[in-house]
Amino acid sequence: MSAGVIDIGYLELFGATAFMLVAAVVAGALRLRQTKAIVVSTVRCFLQLLAMGLLLVYLFKYQSWWLVCLVLVGMSLAATQIALGRVKGKALNIWPEVFGTIFLSSMIVAFIVVEAIVHASPWYDARVLVPISGMVLGSTLSATAVAIDRLFSGMDVRSDEIAAYLALGATPREAAFPSIRSAIGSGLTPALATMSAAGIVQIPGMMSGQVLAGADPMIAAKYQIVVLLMISAATTLAIVAICLTTYRKRFTSDACFLSPALRDE
Amino acid sequence: MAFFEARGLAVSYRRNGVPFEPFSDVGFELFAGQIADLVGPSGSGKSSLLCACARLLPKTSGTLVLKGADSTSFSPEEWRRRVCYVPQKPTVVAGTVRDNLLLPWSLRVRRNDEAPDDAALRSLIADAALDDVDLDRDAAQLSGGELARVALLRAFATRPDVLLLDEVDAALDDATARSVSRLTRRLVRGDTACLRIRHRPPDGAADRTLRLERGRIAQIDHAEAGV
């Protein structure tokens, strides 16, 4: 079955902007002072996605391994900035850890999928590698941000317990471990919930896109299953890595706990 | 020779965003088999001093010496195993009373130590007038006074060289506070020293009293020692 791609005209595309009037009317009626945010978000959505489309057109035409890798690094940098933006106010200096976690966990899983499951040829085929990496990066950045937030909030809530553990001779990792375990559990929940709801409550994005683009629904379903499984693996890797590489930020080099009262925030 | 010694101790940290230096040159000695009470006005830095002695608060200068060995020759975990701080606010972890009493033996620093058996734990809780508390009882169901004693017994059970007790009897009634004092006295024998912060009238358990005031420490006699 191949119905072909139904293109959207630019007139219809810009006409779809009217959908944002719903948000604008609600914001105006409730005086949410979010008119600027609505306009900026809409313009960013247009510009970023059209720019990505143009970039992919260029990449598909002139693809080379270094250009594809450069794009993936650029996407990982952007994902890092967005993840850090979601955990503002934590007084953390964790840029290298977040970038390393998001980049490595996403790329390891994306390359396994591209090489071992999709069998893309060449391995850097931008038509396969970039969209798959993009989907994994989107999920790992969300999971990483949630895990960081839960980890450090949890450690603050457990300040007295952490101090008690340390006083008994616990290492920082032993003292922080209940918070690490809780943060990992919280970070895994969204990916597992999405997998459980897939196909019943919602048709996930990739499958929808492929069906709309005229692909056989069974092929789209198989791709979607692989994508959900790889997202689960990548987010698990990311959550575990970010928790284990950052919890020490709340301890001094002499293993003293920096409780909220002692921090310079 | 002093069993435990602090020399020229200073700590400085930000407290709620404001620079705070409770003391800058504090020195004192503890002797084996003795209990010393630490008194002083509220905010004079008594708890900070105890935390600094346990290396739970980074010191900016000064030295800590245990049985002739400088604190820098121990890892923080090894030091805290020997110099045990018990906070005023009792903290228990999720689980039974037994889980809480055995918590120190679940840590890497004591991986080679043998944990006390149930008979030893029962003897310990009986000593603290907790006879009616079963080892299998959920720690979350304990009253405030029982929690305080379980947290205290957990530290006692580890037999540290130095016990630093930060108003551990604050939440206890007079009778229970007296039983804790007796328990402390029994534990502090020839191979242990104890420094206690107390806001209760002298209970006769302390061998001497130290006063921390305006960043200085001084030994005072028992007649002066009070609330």
C-alpha cells in the first residue's frame, strides 16, 4: 500500500496559524500575560521546523559522515541547553555531565538501531540516522531534566537523613542512594507509560507521520515498536548516567553534605 | 595525653546566603572515659563545633587529633566511624527498629565488622527503657521519644571512640532523659569519650563542662554550669 505523500500548500500551512488563536483567546480572557510567549513560540515552531526541513534536504543531497555527525552534535548541544533550562535554580554546574549523558546515551542507542535493526547503508544515512537520533534526543533530554530535578529535590527533602547517614560513616553515594533510586524510578515512568498507551490511547508520532506519508501501516507499526523500545533504553541509560555523575555536586570534596541552608543560592 | 583534641578550629560557611563564622580559634581536649558537657548561648556555634569535629562541616583551619592521629590520615568515612555525631533531630530510615539499629552495618565502612545479633540489640533497647519496643516494629510508628532513643542507640551500638551528642535528650521527658544519661555513662568507659550539648540542668553524668561563647571555649566548674 502506497498512497503517496499528500503535500500541504504554504497557504494552508500559514492558515493553520489560526489554531493558535485558541490559545491567544484563552490567554487574553484569563489575562495570562502570555501573548508574547504565544507569538514567539509560534514563530519559533515555524522557523525551527522549516530550517530543519531545509537542513535535511541539504543533508540528504550532499550527505557525508562528518556533516551528519556535526548535525548530531549540534542537536545534542541544543538538547543540553533545553534540559538545563528546565532545571534552573538548582545552582548546579553540570553542563559537561548533561551533554555527555544526552549525547552518549542517545547516540549509542541510535547507532545500534541504525546498524543492527534498520541496516542503513551507509551507516551515516541522514534519512535514517537524523530522525531516529532526533527522536531519541527529545526523549533523553526530557528524562534527563526530570531525573535531575527529582534527584536534587529529593536530596534536599532528605537533608536530615543524608546527614544522619554521613554521621554513621556512609559514603556520599550511600547517603544519596535512596534519592538516586527514586529519581531513576521517576524518570522511567513516562517512557513506560507511553509504551503502555501506544496503539490504544494514541498513535505515536513516528507511526502517524509514516502513515500520513503513505507508508504501509504494518511497517509503520514495526518502526514505532523499535522506536519505543530504543527510547526506553536510551532514557534508562541517560537517567542512570546523569544521577550517578551529578549527585556528588551536593557534597564537598571532604564528603560534607551541602544542605539548602549551607548553599550559596 | 588527650584522647581527642581540637586545636585552633575555625569554620566558616554561608548560612541562608549570609557569611557566618561561629568561631575562629577553638581548642579543647576530651579524655578517655570522660563525658564533657558543652554549654553556651543559643547561636554560639555549639552544633557547628560538634559537626566540625565529626568532619560533617568543613573547617577552614585547625587540626583534629584522635588518639594521636591527625584527622587528615583518615578518610571522612573512617573518621566518622570513630567520631560519631548524633543530631538533635532523630532520623530513622524506612523499615523496622532492627533495620534502623543495624543501618551502620549496611554501610561499606563497616563491611568487615560483625553486626550485633538480636540478643545484643534487645539488651541495648532494654537499657534505654524501650523494653516494649519490638525489633520488628515499623520505625515509622514510634513516638518522638522512642525515635530519639532508637537514633541514639544506633550510634551507641557502633561503639565509636568519640560520641558527639547534640541535645539528644531535648525531646525526652525527664525520666527518659535520665535513663539516656545513665546509658551514656555506661557506654563511656575507658575507650570512649563523649561531648554533649545539653540545655537541661546538670544531671551528674558529666565529668566537666565547657562553655562556648563569643567564639572562645573555656572550662568551667560544675557550680557555674547550668542551663
